[in-house]
Amino acid sequence: MSMSLTIGRHSARFPVIQGGMGVRISAHRLAGHVAKAGGIGLVAAAGLALNSGLFNGKNFYAADREALQIELAKAREIAPEGVIGVNCMVAVSNYDEAILASCEAGAQLIVSGAGLPLNLPGLTVDYPEVALVPIVSSVKAAQLIARKWHKGFNRLPDAIVVEDPDTAGGHLGEKPENIGVGNYDQYATVREVKKYFQEQWNLDIPVIAAGGVWDRADLQYALAQGADGVQMASRFVCTEECDAEDAFKQAYLKCKQEDIGLVMSPAGLPGRALIGNVDAVRQHDLENHLRCPLNCLKKCTYKDCQERFCIVTALDRAQRGDVDTGLIFCGTNAWKAERIETVADIFAELFPQAEPGAG
């Protein structure tokens, strides 16, 4: 199987992107160590101000920007030669600012989903070396992005991540009624996206499969089905290097398959999480009369009418180890976690023939 992955001007030794996990699950430690091991490490931009020591209750946007640049610098210290990028959600209020801050701080690629990143090339026009990678779940979305980018910016994606809403964790780009009904064919979508760029644009870009990739067998299957690489997130949570508190990791280790389900996010998107405590998450915010503290999302039912819960503070509580009232996002395979391992252990399992330590 093909061992390397080149996206734009940047080549990683192995065809693995570590998925972005917001609100400090994938911050500098995880992203840096994945890049050091030869994959592509992503710092998730969402909510970094929280638990950063920079946020004073009033300066969320400024603290978020500074925290993102600090995390990128620290990741780069861990992996001076590695490929390090940022995952930015289109749904966040400070999306444009996060993209610019990422580019200024030396991010080599921007992976962007939770909405269609239609203006992304315009934001990065001064940073042509930064690779642009939209996340889609359909060929239609990939086509729309390609047409918009080409017409408005004379630019096309450097790679596409095709995310399977039936298996991926966190926010999902599909209507809840369409998830888990057996109609979605991830690898048919991967092949169709690849074919579209080849036939319509004469462009051979990597198409990355995201969702449901846990081990070497999953990786080999993805590559055999036509993907150029995989994006893995949940597998990296139970590592020593993951930026979450130990209690968060223990929740993965303890969970069973039936504990994983869908929750409607106030962002208007379904999300996959551990669902046993969702009522407690809601109850916490209502009992504490929590009003929208940050205006972190462009659209939010909690901000507008106190519906559901405050997503960013719920994720922040979980990251800090409050697994009772914090929201724990995960993919469908989280129950497979059996122990705390290292990032290097995972790469050794995925690529057993590779010479160790040459990331």
C-alpha cells in the first residue's frame, strides 16, 4: 500500500491525518506527536481559549486567537520536520480570524468542515503554500466547493476529506434522519469524488476517508477501496499524548458500543457522542442559568432560545475531566479502546514494516 501522503506542497511519511477534536482534545501535544510519528497532526481551533489561562471571561476572540498560535508553536517544537495543520469549523463565529491566525502561525494545511468552506481560498490568498482541505460527505458538496473556489478564486482543493456520518465522531454533515439507515456508501463517495476531480478538472488530488477507521485492517481496507489516506480521531484519544484529562480517556475505556449515539448540537448539526449523560449536560446549563457566554457559533439554538445546552462549555468541562456534566464526543469505534497507548504505538501497529523513529 502507498506509504506516503502529499497534500499541496507538504508530504507526510504515512497516509494518516489525525482528525481535529475541538476544545482541546487535539491540541499541541497530540498534533505534534502525530506529526513526529510521520502522520499529519491537526490542532483543532475550536474553543482553545477555554482552559488556556488567557481567557478572562470577556476576551474570548482575542484569547482564542492567541491560544491557537501558541498551540501551533508548541506542536512545531515537538515535530520540527513534521506536517502540522489546523482543523477549523465553518460554524464558528471567528472562523475568518482563526484561518488567518493559523496561516500566520505556520499551519501547513487547513482542514475545514461543519459547513461548507466556500470563502476559504479568499482568506488564505496571501499564504499560497497553505494546503486547503474541505471535509464533505457527498459528491454534490465537493462539486459545489470546486465550482465556487474555481470561479471566485481560481483555486481548487489540495485534498478532500470524505467523512462517513454513520461512523464519525463529533459534528456530522448530514441530517439526523439520514444517519445510520444504511443508505450511505463511504467508499463509493470517495471514488466518485476522485473521479469528479480527474474528469472535470484533470486533477489528481488525494481523497481521504474519515470515520470508522480504527486499526490496520481498516486502513488497508480504505486504501484498497480507493482512498489515498485516512483520517483517524477517536483512536488517538486513549494515548498518553492526547490533550484531554485522564477522566475523558477513561470514559472511552469504560464505554460500551450501546453507549455511543447521536445528540443534536445547538449548532444545528447532529453529533456523535457518549449519550448516557446528555440529560445531565442540559440540566447543568439550565440549573446554572448559563446564558450564551461566548457567542462562539454563528448559529446556535442555545444562544437564541436556551434550547439544548452550551456546546463549547459542555465540551470544555469534559476535556477538563468532568465526565458527569461534560459532553464527550466520539466515533462509533470508541468502545474498542482497551488501554492507554502512545501515538508511536499506534503508528507501529498501522505500519509494522516501517523503520521506527524516522518520522
